[in-house]
Amino acid sequence: MVTNDIDTIQYSEGTTSPFSGDVIGWELLYLALTLVLYMSLAVCLDYSKTFAKAKDDIHDHKNYGENHEIDEDVQNEADRVAAGDADGDAVKLVGLRKVYPGGKVAVRNLSFGLKRGECFGFLGINGAGKTTTMKMLTGDVQPSHGTATLGGFDILSQQIEVRRQIGYCPQFDALFDLLSVREHLELFGAIKGIPQASLPVDYWCVPTSTDDSDGLTRT
């Protein structure tokens, strides 16, 4: 069929445009249409989270300033952060808030600061927003409002620098059944960027149930 079309064009009178439908016109049109279609699909997929966040912000607008009973110590700490007295803290949360699709408020305007060397217990009942807060600090999810700094770096605009400052063990960590304790420590140390020469020294500091090297080689 293609050969017949070419022969027809070749021996026809007059000049035939290469963009004619008898040549490659329809093929070019098909490519243009698929380009627009797949590009639109890619944009929708890439920005679906952004659209969802904008929708959440609309749902959250009515509840952003809602009144809830706040503990006096919590309010005092929020006031300290708002006054700028926590600017030098190692960890600082400023009005951190997360709203999930459907208007579910997971974290409500959380503000507090942690000084360097301070040991802080972050406690709460199931569903209080502990895991969501940690995910926002580590860049796993984006906050709906507010921000935070870790080591002086902003979690929204300096997430790479933030991750270099912290070590984080998530609620559900990834452990491999076929790797020993030693191999896990070497793997996570390499991911964290610990030099290869320093790895043996660092993981020997980890206590084992048997207080000897056997515990590090078991899977």
C-alpha cells in the first residue's frame, strides 16, 4: 500500500507537499496530538500532590484559626518561639500544620524549640500526629502551613542540608532478612556517608545481647 501511494505521488502531475496527508501529514498530526496528550498526563501525575495540597488548604481555611484548649506550658513555649527566643535552638518548629485530604487535621499549629544537647520525649496517643511531624521534619511529607528548622536549616528550602544533620529511624524501618547486624550497620553507615575506614570503629560501639562479636554476624 505504501509503495502504491509513493508511486502515485511520484507519477502524479504537479508538486505534492511533504506535509500532505498522502505523505506524512496524518502521521505528524498523530504525533502532535499524542505529544499534547502524554505531556498533559505527565503534568497531572507530577503535580497531583500539589493540587491535593491546594485543595486541602481550601478545606483547612475555615478551621485554621479554630479554638482548642491549650496547655499553659504548650502556650508558653509557642509564645517563646513566636518572640524569637528559640532562633538559636537546634530544632525549631513554627506553626507547623498538616491537613490530609478530606480536611483531616493531623498536626495543628505545632510550635516549640529544642536547645542543643537537650533530650526531648515526643509523646502522644495514637493519631496525635507524632509520625506526621517526624515525616514533615525529614521531608517525607510537605506541611500545609508553617515551617521548621533543624540545625539552622529550613525544612522547606534546605531539605538536603537538613538530612545531613540528622539520623532518623522511622516507625517501620527497612530490615533485610538475609543481612546480619554487622551488614545492616555497614549498609546504613554507607548510606549516611560514614567513611569506609571509620565503619568498623563506629559499629563496634553498638552493644549486642552477647557482648561479643557473634551478635553482629547473626541474621
